[in-house]
Amino acid sequence: MAITPKQFEEMQRRMARPKPAPAFKAGIRPTAAGEIIIGIDPSLRGTGWGVIRTGKPQAQALDYGTISCPAGWERSRCLARISLTLRDVLVKHHPEVCAIEGLFYAQNLQTALIMGEARGAALAVLAEAGLEIFEIAPRKVKQAIVGYGAAQKSAVAKMVQRELRLTETPGADAADALALALACSHERGRFGLVTAKRV
């Protein structure tokens, strides 16, 4: 098929135009100021959650807590509580993004299965709400918040308190959830210094 000289010139102009360099990793768009991120640290007996709003000079904690289930409860009752509580949190704060703890190595198969159930209950609610969901490995979260991948939970909690300017140190599960949200915020704002996987 023949083309006119004018069409040929237009084609050359388009091909000569420089392509913009990607500003972030594929699948991870940069964080927007004021974006609301929820972090989830799933566990059958104590699922931590924390909601932050990104911003400058620092992020702000909107709400956080732990979904506690007594040892005597059946697993199905705990899973129902996790789902119902997270639905209430999503309705209250309308987060756009979720960071959930990535799978970790468990020596006990039964423990791994139970953790998977709690994680599944959370993921189903988050997906139902249409959130962007990313998982971050525990070591990567510690590295992002404390600067050391094998940091103790207490060190993570203290750094979360400092970064969010909280009046008190959050409980361990809630602190881990807030750390997940912060690590996700760091990645989206700094173009991928922490590895997050889209779920």
C-alpha cells in the first residue's frame, strides 16, 4: 500500500519522538498525596490492621487495631470475625490500596494452613472491595522501616511510632500492619526500593 510524502513525514516525526523513561516498576504506580493505604498482618487469633494517609512531610495514621479471637473459638468463627471487622474498616476509611504480609516459611504445616485461612479471609474482603493489593515479605518490611531485615518486633513498633508520630507504641500486630502500609507507601513513593508483589 502506497503512502503520501506527508504521511511519510508524519511517521518519521512519531518515530523520532523520544519515549519517556518509566518512572516506576511495572504494576506499581507512584503513591498520590493523600492516598489511603491499609496494611494487614493476618493471623487467626490476632489479625493486625492499620490505615494510613500518605502525605508530606510524613504519613498520618488514621486508625489501627487488632482483630482478636479467643483460643476457645472455632476457626470458622474467627474467620468470620476477620471478614466482618475488615469490611467495617473498609467502609469507614475507604482505602484505595492494601499491603498484606507475604507468605513466610513455616516449619509446622498445620500453622501454615491456619495462617493461609486467615489470609484468605482477609484477601477475599479486600478483593471484593476492589482494592489494589500488594504483598510484601516480612524481612522486606523490617528492612524498609528499621533498616535491618531481622529486626525485632519491638524495634519495628518503635520506628512505626516515631514515623507516624503516635503518642504511644501500638500493639505488635497493629504495629506490623502499620509497618506494611508504610513500606508500601515508601515503595510507591520511591519507585520500588522494596519489592512488593501484586496479588
